[in-house]
Amino acid sequence: MFNGIDTSFIGTTMNMKADVYIQQNVQDPNTGAIKREWLYAKTIQCKIEPIKSRGASSKGDNKAFARTSDMDYDEKIQLKMYSLELMSKRWRIENIRTSDNRQVFVEIDKIDQPDTKFEVTASHAVLDPFGKITFYDTILLRSEMQDDTKA
């Protein structure tokens, strides 16, 4: 049980899985430059819902497009994730999948259609009527940098 909630209830409600990656700064031995690496930490049970976007630049499928300085289009996807863990802004969420292990978010326009990488932008506890933590509500945003070798 998690804070008095039956885990079978959580299993039916949070019927998806996602992988959590933690940022680690590593110094390049040749140049001395600091670079980021993402290390797999764990797989969590969760529930993912798209957040309805607003404004004229957004479409009904929760995708918003912005023009960047080099005239490329940047795709923005925002999601709400419910889980049993408080998420850090230094973590990244990848490989979101259904209960039958099917990928939910992929980069369909890229070769091999890799998983979409999401950054944690906010995370907070949701309390039950008795003041105990029921689960955590986390906001995810599609990472602008989908290729880890570039950043």
C-alpha cells in the first residue's frame, strides 16, 4: 500500500511505464569542458495525459510549433504525468509506454523513430482529503535537444 491506497488500484490507474534518466556532469579529459550525460536510473509506473494547449499557434493534438532563429520549426509537446515519485528538474523522462509495452511518443520524422525525450518542468504532491500524499503531478515538456550527442 502507498499512503493507505491499495496498490492494485494504483496499478489500474497508473497503467503506463516510463524510464527516468538523471543528468550527470562529466569533464572531458582532453578539453576540460564540462558536458552533460544522461544515465538511466529506473523505470516507474505512471499515467500520462496530454495538456490542452491554448492559443492560435497550437493545434488540437497538443502540438505547438514555434519558429526558431535559424528558421527551423520547434515542436512543443506538453504532458501531465501522475506517478508515485516526486520528480527533479534535473531528470528526463523517456520511453513512455502502454501496459502492453507499446511506445506512445516517438520522433516519427527521424530515422529509426527514436523515443521522444521529455524534460521535467514542475512536480508537486497531490493530497487526499486527510492531508496525506496520494501521488505526484508532474509537467513534462518535449526537450528541444532530442540528440544527446549534441549537448
